[in-house]
Amino acid sequence: MKVYFLKENLNSYQIFPIPQNLNDFVEMEVENESELETKQLIDFKSQYILVDRQPTELHKWNGNSWVVDKKKKTEIKRELIKNLVDSIDDTAANISARWTRFAEEYKEREAAAIAFKEANFAGEVSVYISSFATVAGLDNQSASLLILQQAESLRTLQQQLAVQR
């Protein structure tokens, strides 16, 4: 059976009716229409040939079979790496922006907890500790220890985030 492929778009074809403008089409003979589900027409070295479908965009026809185009593969890999790095950087910047929003308060709270601990948890308690203790339902000593633990955890997370960037 005859199939007419449009030269401008070799993926577009018709079987019937015969096109009136045959100069815009490539005429190919196929056994049956189901063959077109697994094959495609390509222009290889100025000749039209019917071959198995291109597996991926990375493949190029070498005259016998589809082979992976190393240059295109490298280009796509490079673009993927760039996108992943940009995504990590954007995420890290977003996280850092939220952390730094309260950075001064975190430092003050940690400094107050250090001072209270160095005073053997005795004496006047900073508002940073007492307000935290009240909200957390803790005594001032437990709140101070928790503040110090959270400050250390925050530093560790920031270091890990810096490594990712």
C-alpha cells in the first residue's frame, strides 16, 4: 500500500486520498498500516528511508541503526546538573533567608542561655529564657539547656546546608 508523507513534517502522512500536490509529499510503499506504528520515515543523506522509530531524542540514525548521540547526551547531562545545582542553591537561599530572619534573636537567646548556665542556673533569668520556658512549659534550667541544644543543631544544619551549596 502507498503512504504519502509530508516533506515538511515526516511524522504526518496520509493514505487516502492521493494528495494533489505530490511534490510536497514523499511516496513510500508499506505492507500494511500497522507497520507505521513501529516505523518512521527519516531523511538520511538526502534519501528518505523507513526505519524503526527513534527510541529517544538522544538517538541518531547512523545508517544501520539508532545510536546514542554522545554530544547531545553530554549537553542534556550538563543542563540537568546545572538545573539541579540551581535548585539546590535556590532552596538553600530560601532556607537561609528564613533562618537569618531571626538570627539576631537566636544569638541573643543562646548568649543568655550560656550566661545562665555559667552562673550555675542561678540569678536573674533573661527574658529570652523565661519567655521560651513559659511557652515550652519548662523550668528555666531545662529551657536553657534546650536553647543551647537547638543552637548547636542549627549550626550543624547550616554547615550541612553550606556544603550543599
